[in-house]
Amino acid sequence: THRFYIGVASLEYDDIRLAASNALKAIGEKNYKSAKIGTYIHKCGVFSLQAMSEGFLLGNYKFEKYKNKKSEQKLSKVIICLDDYDNKELSLEHAQKYLANSVILCEATNLTKQTVNSTPDDITPKKFAKLSIDVADKIPDLTCDVYDERFLKKHKMGAFLAVTRANK
């Protein structure tokens, strides 16, 4: 068992998010397979927990699409202990709900990063439309409408057309 102590500037959500990301990087450099972390609920336990999980999930993002050798991720599990250092209560039900929200937000953010970091040849308008439809198909009650060039011209979306022209 090893202990790491990561400094946190404050218990504000952005600082918790950043500390979690830094913790993940420090732990990842040591090639550990799992980690367990305690919580400080502070103002609101569920938002502190969400900020911490976002730090882990967003901090884990790596853009390696064009690299020959991908980095190996040894850390496969992070356990967040709900026994708060301030002896405040946080129910498992609330924690799971906010962790699920965090996963959705972070997966969407990381997909956006992946898309933006890709070359125009890899994300053409047609490929982007397909990606958007595929994402929408996975989410209940979400629809995705894809329009053609005539629609864009009719609605005077010239700037959008100019950008997509370079990607054809």
C-alpha cells in the first residue's frame, strides 16, 4: 500500500477537478492498477464527487490517434470512498446518480476533443454527420437531423459551407 497526497488549492469544484486530474497523472506514472481516494464533501457532496470524477475522466484523455505507439494505461480502477473526512453523509444512491452524470458529460467532452483534434480528412462533413447520428441513436429521446448543402444555402449558412468545402 502506498499513499499519495495531492495538494488542493481550495475545496471549490474547479480546484477539486484539477487535483483529481493531477492525482491521476501521479498515480499513472507509478503503474498502479487501482487507486482509492477519500472525499471532502465541503458545500455539497454530490457536486464535490462529480468534480472529482470529472477530474479523473477528463484528466485521463489522451489524443493518440496518429501515434505509432500508444501509451499503456495500467490504472484500471479508481475507488472513491464515501466515508467523508468531515464525517458528512453522502448516500450511495446520490453518488451513483452524479457519477453517471459525470460519465455522460466527460464522454461527450472527450468525444468532442477527439473530433476537434482529428484531421479534416478524418472528420469530413459526411463522417461527422454519421458520428452525430450514431451518438444520437444511443441516447433515448435524442434525435439528430442532418441537412444537405441546399438547406445550408437556403438558410444562408455561408460560413459553415466555406469551412466544409475545404474538407470534401
